[in-house]
Amino acid sequence: MTEEEKERLKKEINSGIDKLNARLESLKGREAELEGKLRTDLQKRIADLEEKRRELLSRSSQLGYTAGEAARNLGDGVRSALKELERGVCSAWDEFRK
């Protein structure tokens, strides 16, 4: 993976994370409107998603320290993790926006 490809990937990941951050903030706003078990469930879901986001950020920061095939493999894993996180945020949003 070239340095140029790494930079494009970093921009892609950062853009995706920015969008997810906005959705997570909306979920946090929804948390104040809920009570009881629903609120607790949403808090747990948000905490889990935030942990996954931190892991994704950690993995993506490693891109600068890898080269060649290792960088390509790490990049593929980071893209996959971003898609998984996107699905998780969308699922939580669908479940708790009602």
C-alpha cells in the first residue's frame, strides 16, 4: 500500500467516524427521553459502540506504521470494522428512535 493509498484510507475512515459520531450524539440525546430498561439498554449499546469506535481509531492510527501487504491487510480490516460499526449504529438508531 502506497503512502497515497494510506492517506486516502485515513480520510475515508475519518469521514466515516465523523458521521458515526454525529449519529452517536443523536442517540445520546435520545437517551434523555427514555426511562427504565430502554434507557439502560441504550446506555449499554452506546458504551459498546463507543468502545468499538475507540478500537477502530486505534487500529487506523497503526496504518502510518505499517507498509506493503501488512498495511493493505490492516486497511481491509479497518474498512471492515468501520462497516460493522456503521451497522451497529444504524441498528441502535432504528431500535431506539421509536
